[in-house]
Amino acid sequence: MTTRLVIPDAEAMEALGARLAALLAAGDLVVLDGPLGAGKTTLTRGLGAALGARGAVTSPTFVLAREHPTVSGAPLVHVDAYRLATARELDDLDLDYDGAIVVVEWGAGKLDGVAESWIDVTIARDAVDDSRDVTITGHGPRWAQLDEALDA
């Protein structure tokens, strides 16, 4: 299922992250795609805040992956795959896909076969009014009703 939204600003992008966080549990994978400055880290910051993540949720560009313990028990693993060329390089990070909520920026096409179900979030920045066009697509049986869950 696919949901399309127009997100007007950074505050609304964080709020979207919080809405998504309410649906997530250990073993869930969220793949974020969009150009530099689109709002991928901002969305992840909203996820982290709603999950009660410890530590500042910032771009993991220079460390590739950060793990944030959360009050929910399932850690938030925030990955920046921008500098990774292949799925094999991402696999070298030895991420806990089953025990954590894993969010991968720049992960499109690099996670094939990692999960039976996942969420793709594609963000496009509008050059005129700086809003974001966000497309959220659920894949696999876990996310068959994603659009209904987001509307709830």
C-alpha cells in the first residue's frame, strides 16, 4: 500500500516520524530515500523522540550507524548508507534487523533480501515552497494495511 503526503515543514516531518514510530516494533525496517536536505534525518529524529530514544538523533554520516536505546526496549538503529556501494558493505555493519527498529537513509536498492516486510519512505523537496512530497510504501505482509494505520 502507498500513502502520499505533503509535509509543509521540519516540525511536520518530525510529527510524521512520531506517527510512524507508533506503528514500529523490534524487527521493523524503514528505508529512507531522498536528496540531501530532504528531511530523512528530521523524520528519524521524530521517530526517536516518540520511541524515547536516548541521545541526540543526528545524521550518522561519519559513523555509518548509531544505536539508540529506547524506553520501548527495542533500540533504534539509524544507518547512513550514502557512502556504501553495495548490500554487502551494508551487511558488514552486522546490524540486528530482528531485535531493533532499523532506519536506513540512502538504503534504496541496498537491502534486498534483508526483510520480508519493510517500509519505503521517499522524500522529494519542493523547490518553490520548501515543502516535502512524501511517499510511504509498505512491502510484505506486515505492512499490507499501512495506509489505514497511518490514517488512524
